[in-house]
Amino acid sequence: MRLIGIATQHRMPEGPMGKRFWGLLEPYLEALASQGLAYVLLPPQDPEALERILPHLDGLLLPGGGDVDPDRYGEEPQPRLGEILPERDEHEIYLARYAAEKGLPTLGICRGIQVMNVALGGSLYQDLEAQGFTEVQHYQKSPPPALAHRVSLVAEDPLSRIFPPSFRVNSYHHQGIKGLGAGLKPLAVAPDGLVEALALEGHPLFLGVQWHPELLRGHWPLFGLLKV
């Protein structure tokens, strides 16, 4: 059984024990388990520790979460920038660069696709609506399992193994891919042209998607791609 390392999300609990909590929302675990994958959580830690752990993994998952610090791609923060957490940025960018360099199969979801792009030198729209993306609702108001806009595939593999040329996705993000990182190519776009999926050319699987497949059982085969 293949072992997938998952970068953790964070929460601040209420009450006197007000220390940051590193964990993961359950749907990611359910989606991985549905594809016969084992998993281990990877909270932020020293690179020296990660270097001992990562060679034992068969794949990596970068989940959703808050905004990436625009300083990571050379921009000043705009008024609608959301919460950032430098510790998480540093951790996940390290993981993404390691995976890109070592050929470790990696799936990035929502924030994850943005981290992958920034890790390879790309940039982000800090707020889509403020930066001219007003024709498509990228942060839908309806909870799961409702779907939002359509995406269209613009390149074959790996998504074309699972999805038709055009299909609907859910959408819970206000940032998006701007300039592509080195070696990355778009796989799918929204009706307004925003990149909704990308991959690293020449890599076994360095795939990012902007929607949340963990919330859509019909999209769980995406996680099975980590068995490459």
C-alpha cells in the first residue's frame, strides 16, 4: 500500500489552551482511503527532519487553506488579501520544491495548486474579483455537494483519464494562478480563462487543481493518481 504524506492545515482553538492546532479535515482522509492509500500527517518542522521522512513516502498531498504571502512572489499585500501564515508557507513551499526536484508524485488542492505554482517561481492573483475576474463565481455561496462553474480541459493527461472535456466543479477560493511557475503547464481553465489545473512537464505526477475534489465522491479517483 502506498504511503502519502499530507501537509497539515491549522486552526486556533477557543479557550485557555489557545495554541495553534495542526490537523486535517476528514474528507481528505476519506478520499485517500477510498483509493487504497495509506497516509501520514506532516506538520511544519525543520527541513532536517523532513529530509529523514520524505524519502520514505510514495506521494504527497498539499490541501486547501488560507492565502499565500504575496512576498513569496515579490508583491505587496493588496487590501483584500486574507489571513497568511508564514510558517505554513515555508513548510509547504519546501515540500513542493522537494517533490518537484525528486519526482515525488504530488497532488495540490485549492491552496495547494497555488503553493505549487509559487514554489516554482509563479505568481498569484491576490483577489480575483478585485483584479478583474467578475464573470464567474469562484467563491460559491452554496455548501457541498453543490457545484459551481464549468472547467474545460486544454491538455491531455492526467485529468483526461478521469474527466470529460468539460465538467462542473465546486469552487471556494478568492485567489488564483497568475504567472505560471517554471515548467508548469495549464491542464484546465474556467470560462473566464483562469487556470483551474496545472502540471509540471516531465514529472511523474505534479498535479494541482483549484477546486475541492475531496468534497465530491465522483472526483475521488483524482487521489488515485498518486499511485503512479
